[in-house]
Amino acid sequence: MKCLVLGGNGFIGSHLVDKLLLHRHAVRVFDKYEEHYRKPLAGVDYHYGDFGNRGLMESALSDIGIVFHLIHTTLPKTSNDDPVFDVQSNVVETLFLLERCVIKKIKKVIFISSGGTVYGNPTRLPVSEDDPTNPECSYGITKLTIEKYLALFKRLYNLDYTIVRPSNPYGRRQNPLGIQGAVTVFLGKAAKNEPLEIWGDGEIVRDYIYIDDLVDGIYKAAILNTSSRIFNVGTGLGYSLNDIVKIIRKVTGCNVGVEYKAMRSFDVQKILLDNSRAGKELSWFPTTTLEIGIKKTWQFIKELLIVSK
């Protein structure tokens, strides 16, 4: 199968590309930038451009069988700053993408949504795919809106699709100097002997999934015929930020300090995902414990940064 990975040079996308190549799929990547941590891979057809450049997108879709849509122009933290931009750059441009997929007879679209934001404050835990969706930020709203449009395009034009709602991913090739991904950002701070910044009292609980497990779930969701179209891909286990700090201190040997700041209004207090549907229909189960995943991520960061203890 010839696959197009939108956002294929990013953290999740680059690992997905590796998975597709491992299984001998032809891969085309569409991204705004080259990979940050690796040179272009042999055998991959790279197309560079902005998601909103419709001419370049049209070209990238030529002779493609399946599209993996991982591009999103905003982050949960910043999406509320400009909701109009969030909608225009993500929802509107995705609608163009879906229209072209119909015209070009694309077999299937795999959309990477967000298990951390589309549900909002859950009514029960762990949260299942059929539970209410009440996003607390524009990022989650636009992700959910795209999900609804995928369902509409299936009804109107029979465009096949599957939606993956990941929990909080972390691992190799995630930016330790960025602002997204608590585990990796915390490890980056530890490597530089800087205090960790935590919004709130540190008791916010999240479901953290190692990148290899996530990509395995995405791949199975893409290639298997299933009765369901939406899958949570998470561990089903919850860890507070204070728990993460304790594990990082243990793994790294760095006695990192913590600075607690005022809680942010859009932060959900506790969420973890029910992954039983993925287990039943995809035969997918996470295999990497949080401590092992943090050890692997720490090794990656040590290769990038000088560690101070």
C-alpha cells in the first residue's frame, strides 16, 4: 500500500514512518519541515509545504491509497489564544483534504485525534470511546469537529476512516526543549539541572503511553477491518505529575527541584483511557511500563544534552 503521512517528520509521524517502512509499505511524507533529529530516510518520498498550501497538498495525494493525518497547527496550551486560526488552519484545511480524498478515490483516512482533550472532564474513569465528549479547549473542539466530518464524509461519499485517540505520548525524538509532553520536557529539564514547572499542585493525573506502543496501535487500526471506527490508544493507567517526578528522580539520579504555579483553566484534573476496545478488535495491548519508557527516553535525551548532576 502507498501511504501518505501528513506530519510524517514530527514526533509521532517519524515513528509511524519507521513502522510503515518496516512492513514494506511505500511511504510519502508531507510536512512543513525536515525531521529534527534525523536526516531524510532513503526510500521515502518527501513533500515539503504548509498544510494550507492546497496545490502542494493536491500533488502529495496523487496515487495514494491510505492517508495518515497527524497535522495540527495548534497545541492545547495555545489553541484558546486564537480559536479562529485554530478552525481555519485545521478544520477548514482538513475539509479540503477530505474533498480531495473523495475525488482521488483514497481508500482510507486514519486521523490521529486526542484522547487527552476531546473528552474534557470525564463522567467516569477510565473513559471509553462512547462516553460524552466535552472539550475544555479549542484544540479538543477542532479535533472532535474533524472526527464528526469524517463520519459525515463516510455517510455522504463512503470515504473510509478510522480515528485513533491517543493518551499522552512520550519517547525518543520528542523535543525535550519544547512545551508539550510532560515526561520528555521534565527529562530535558533534569538533564540541564533546571527546576521542573508544574501548573497546579502536581496531582493532575494522566495516562502516558510510550511511542512504540502508540505507533503499533495506529498501524493496527489502519490495516485491520474492524466494526468500530474510534479507538482509544492508552495504557488505562493514571499517574500524577508528582508521580512522574518521583520516577524521573529514580531513573536519572538527578535530584530535580519543582516549581509549582497556578493551575491552568483548561487542564482536566484526571483522565485515563479505557483501551478494552483496542484490545478486543485490534488485539493491541501496551507493553512498555512507564519506568522502562522513561529510561529509554532518558537515554535518548542524554545523547542530545550534557547531563548535570
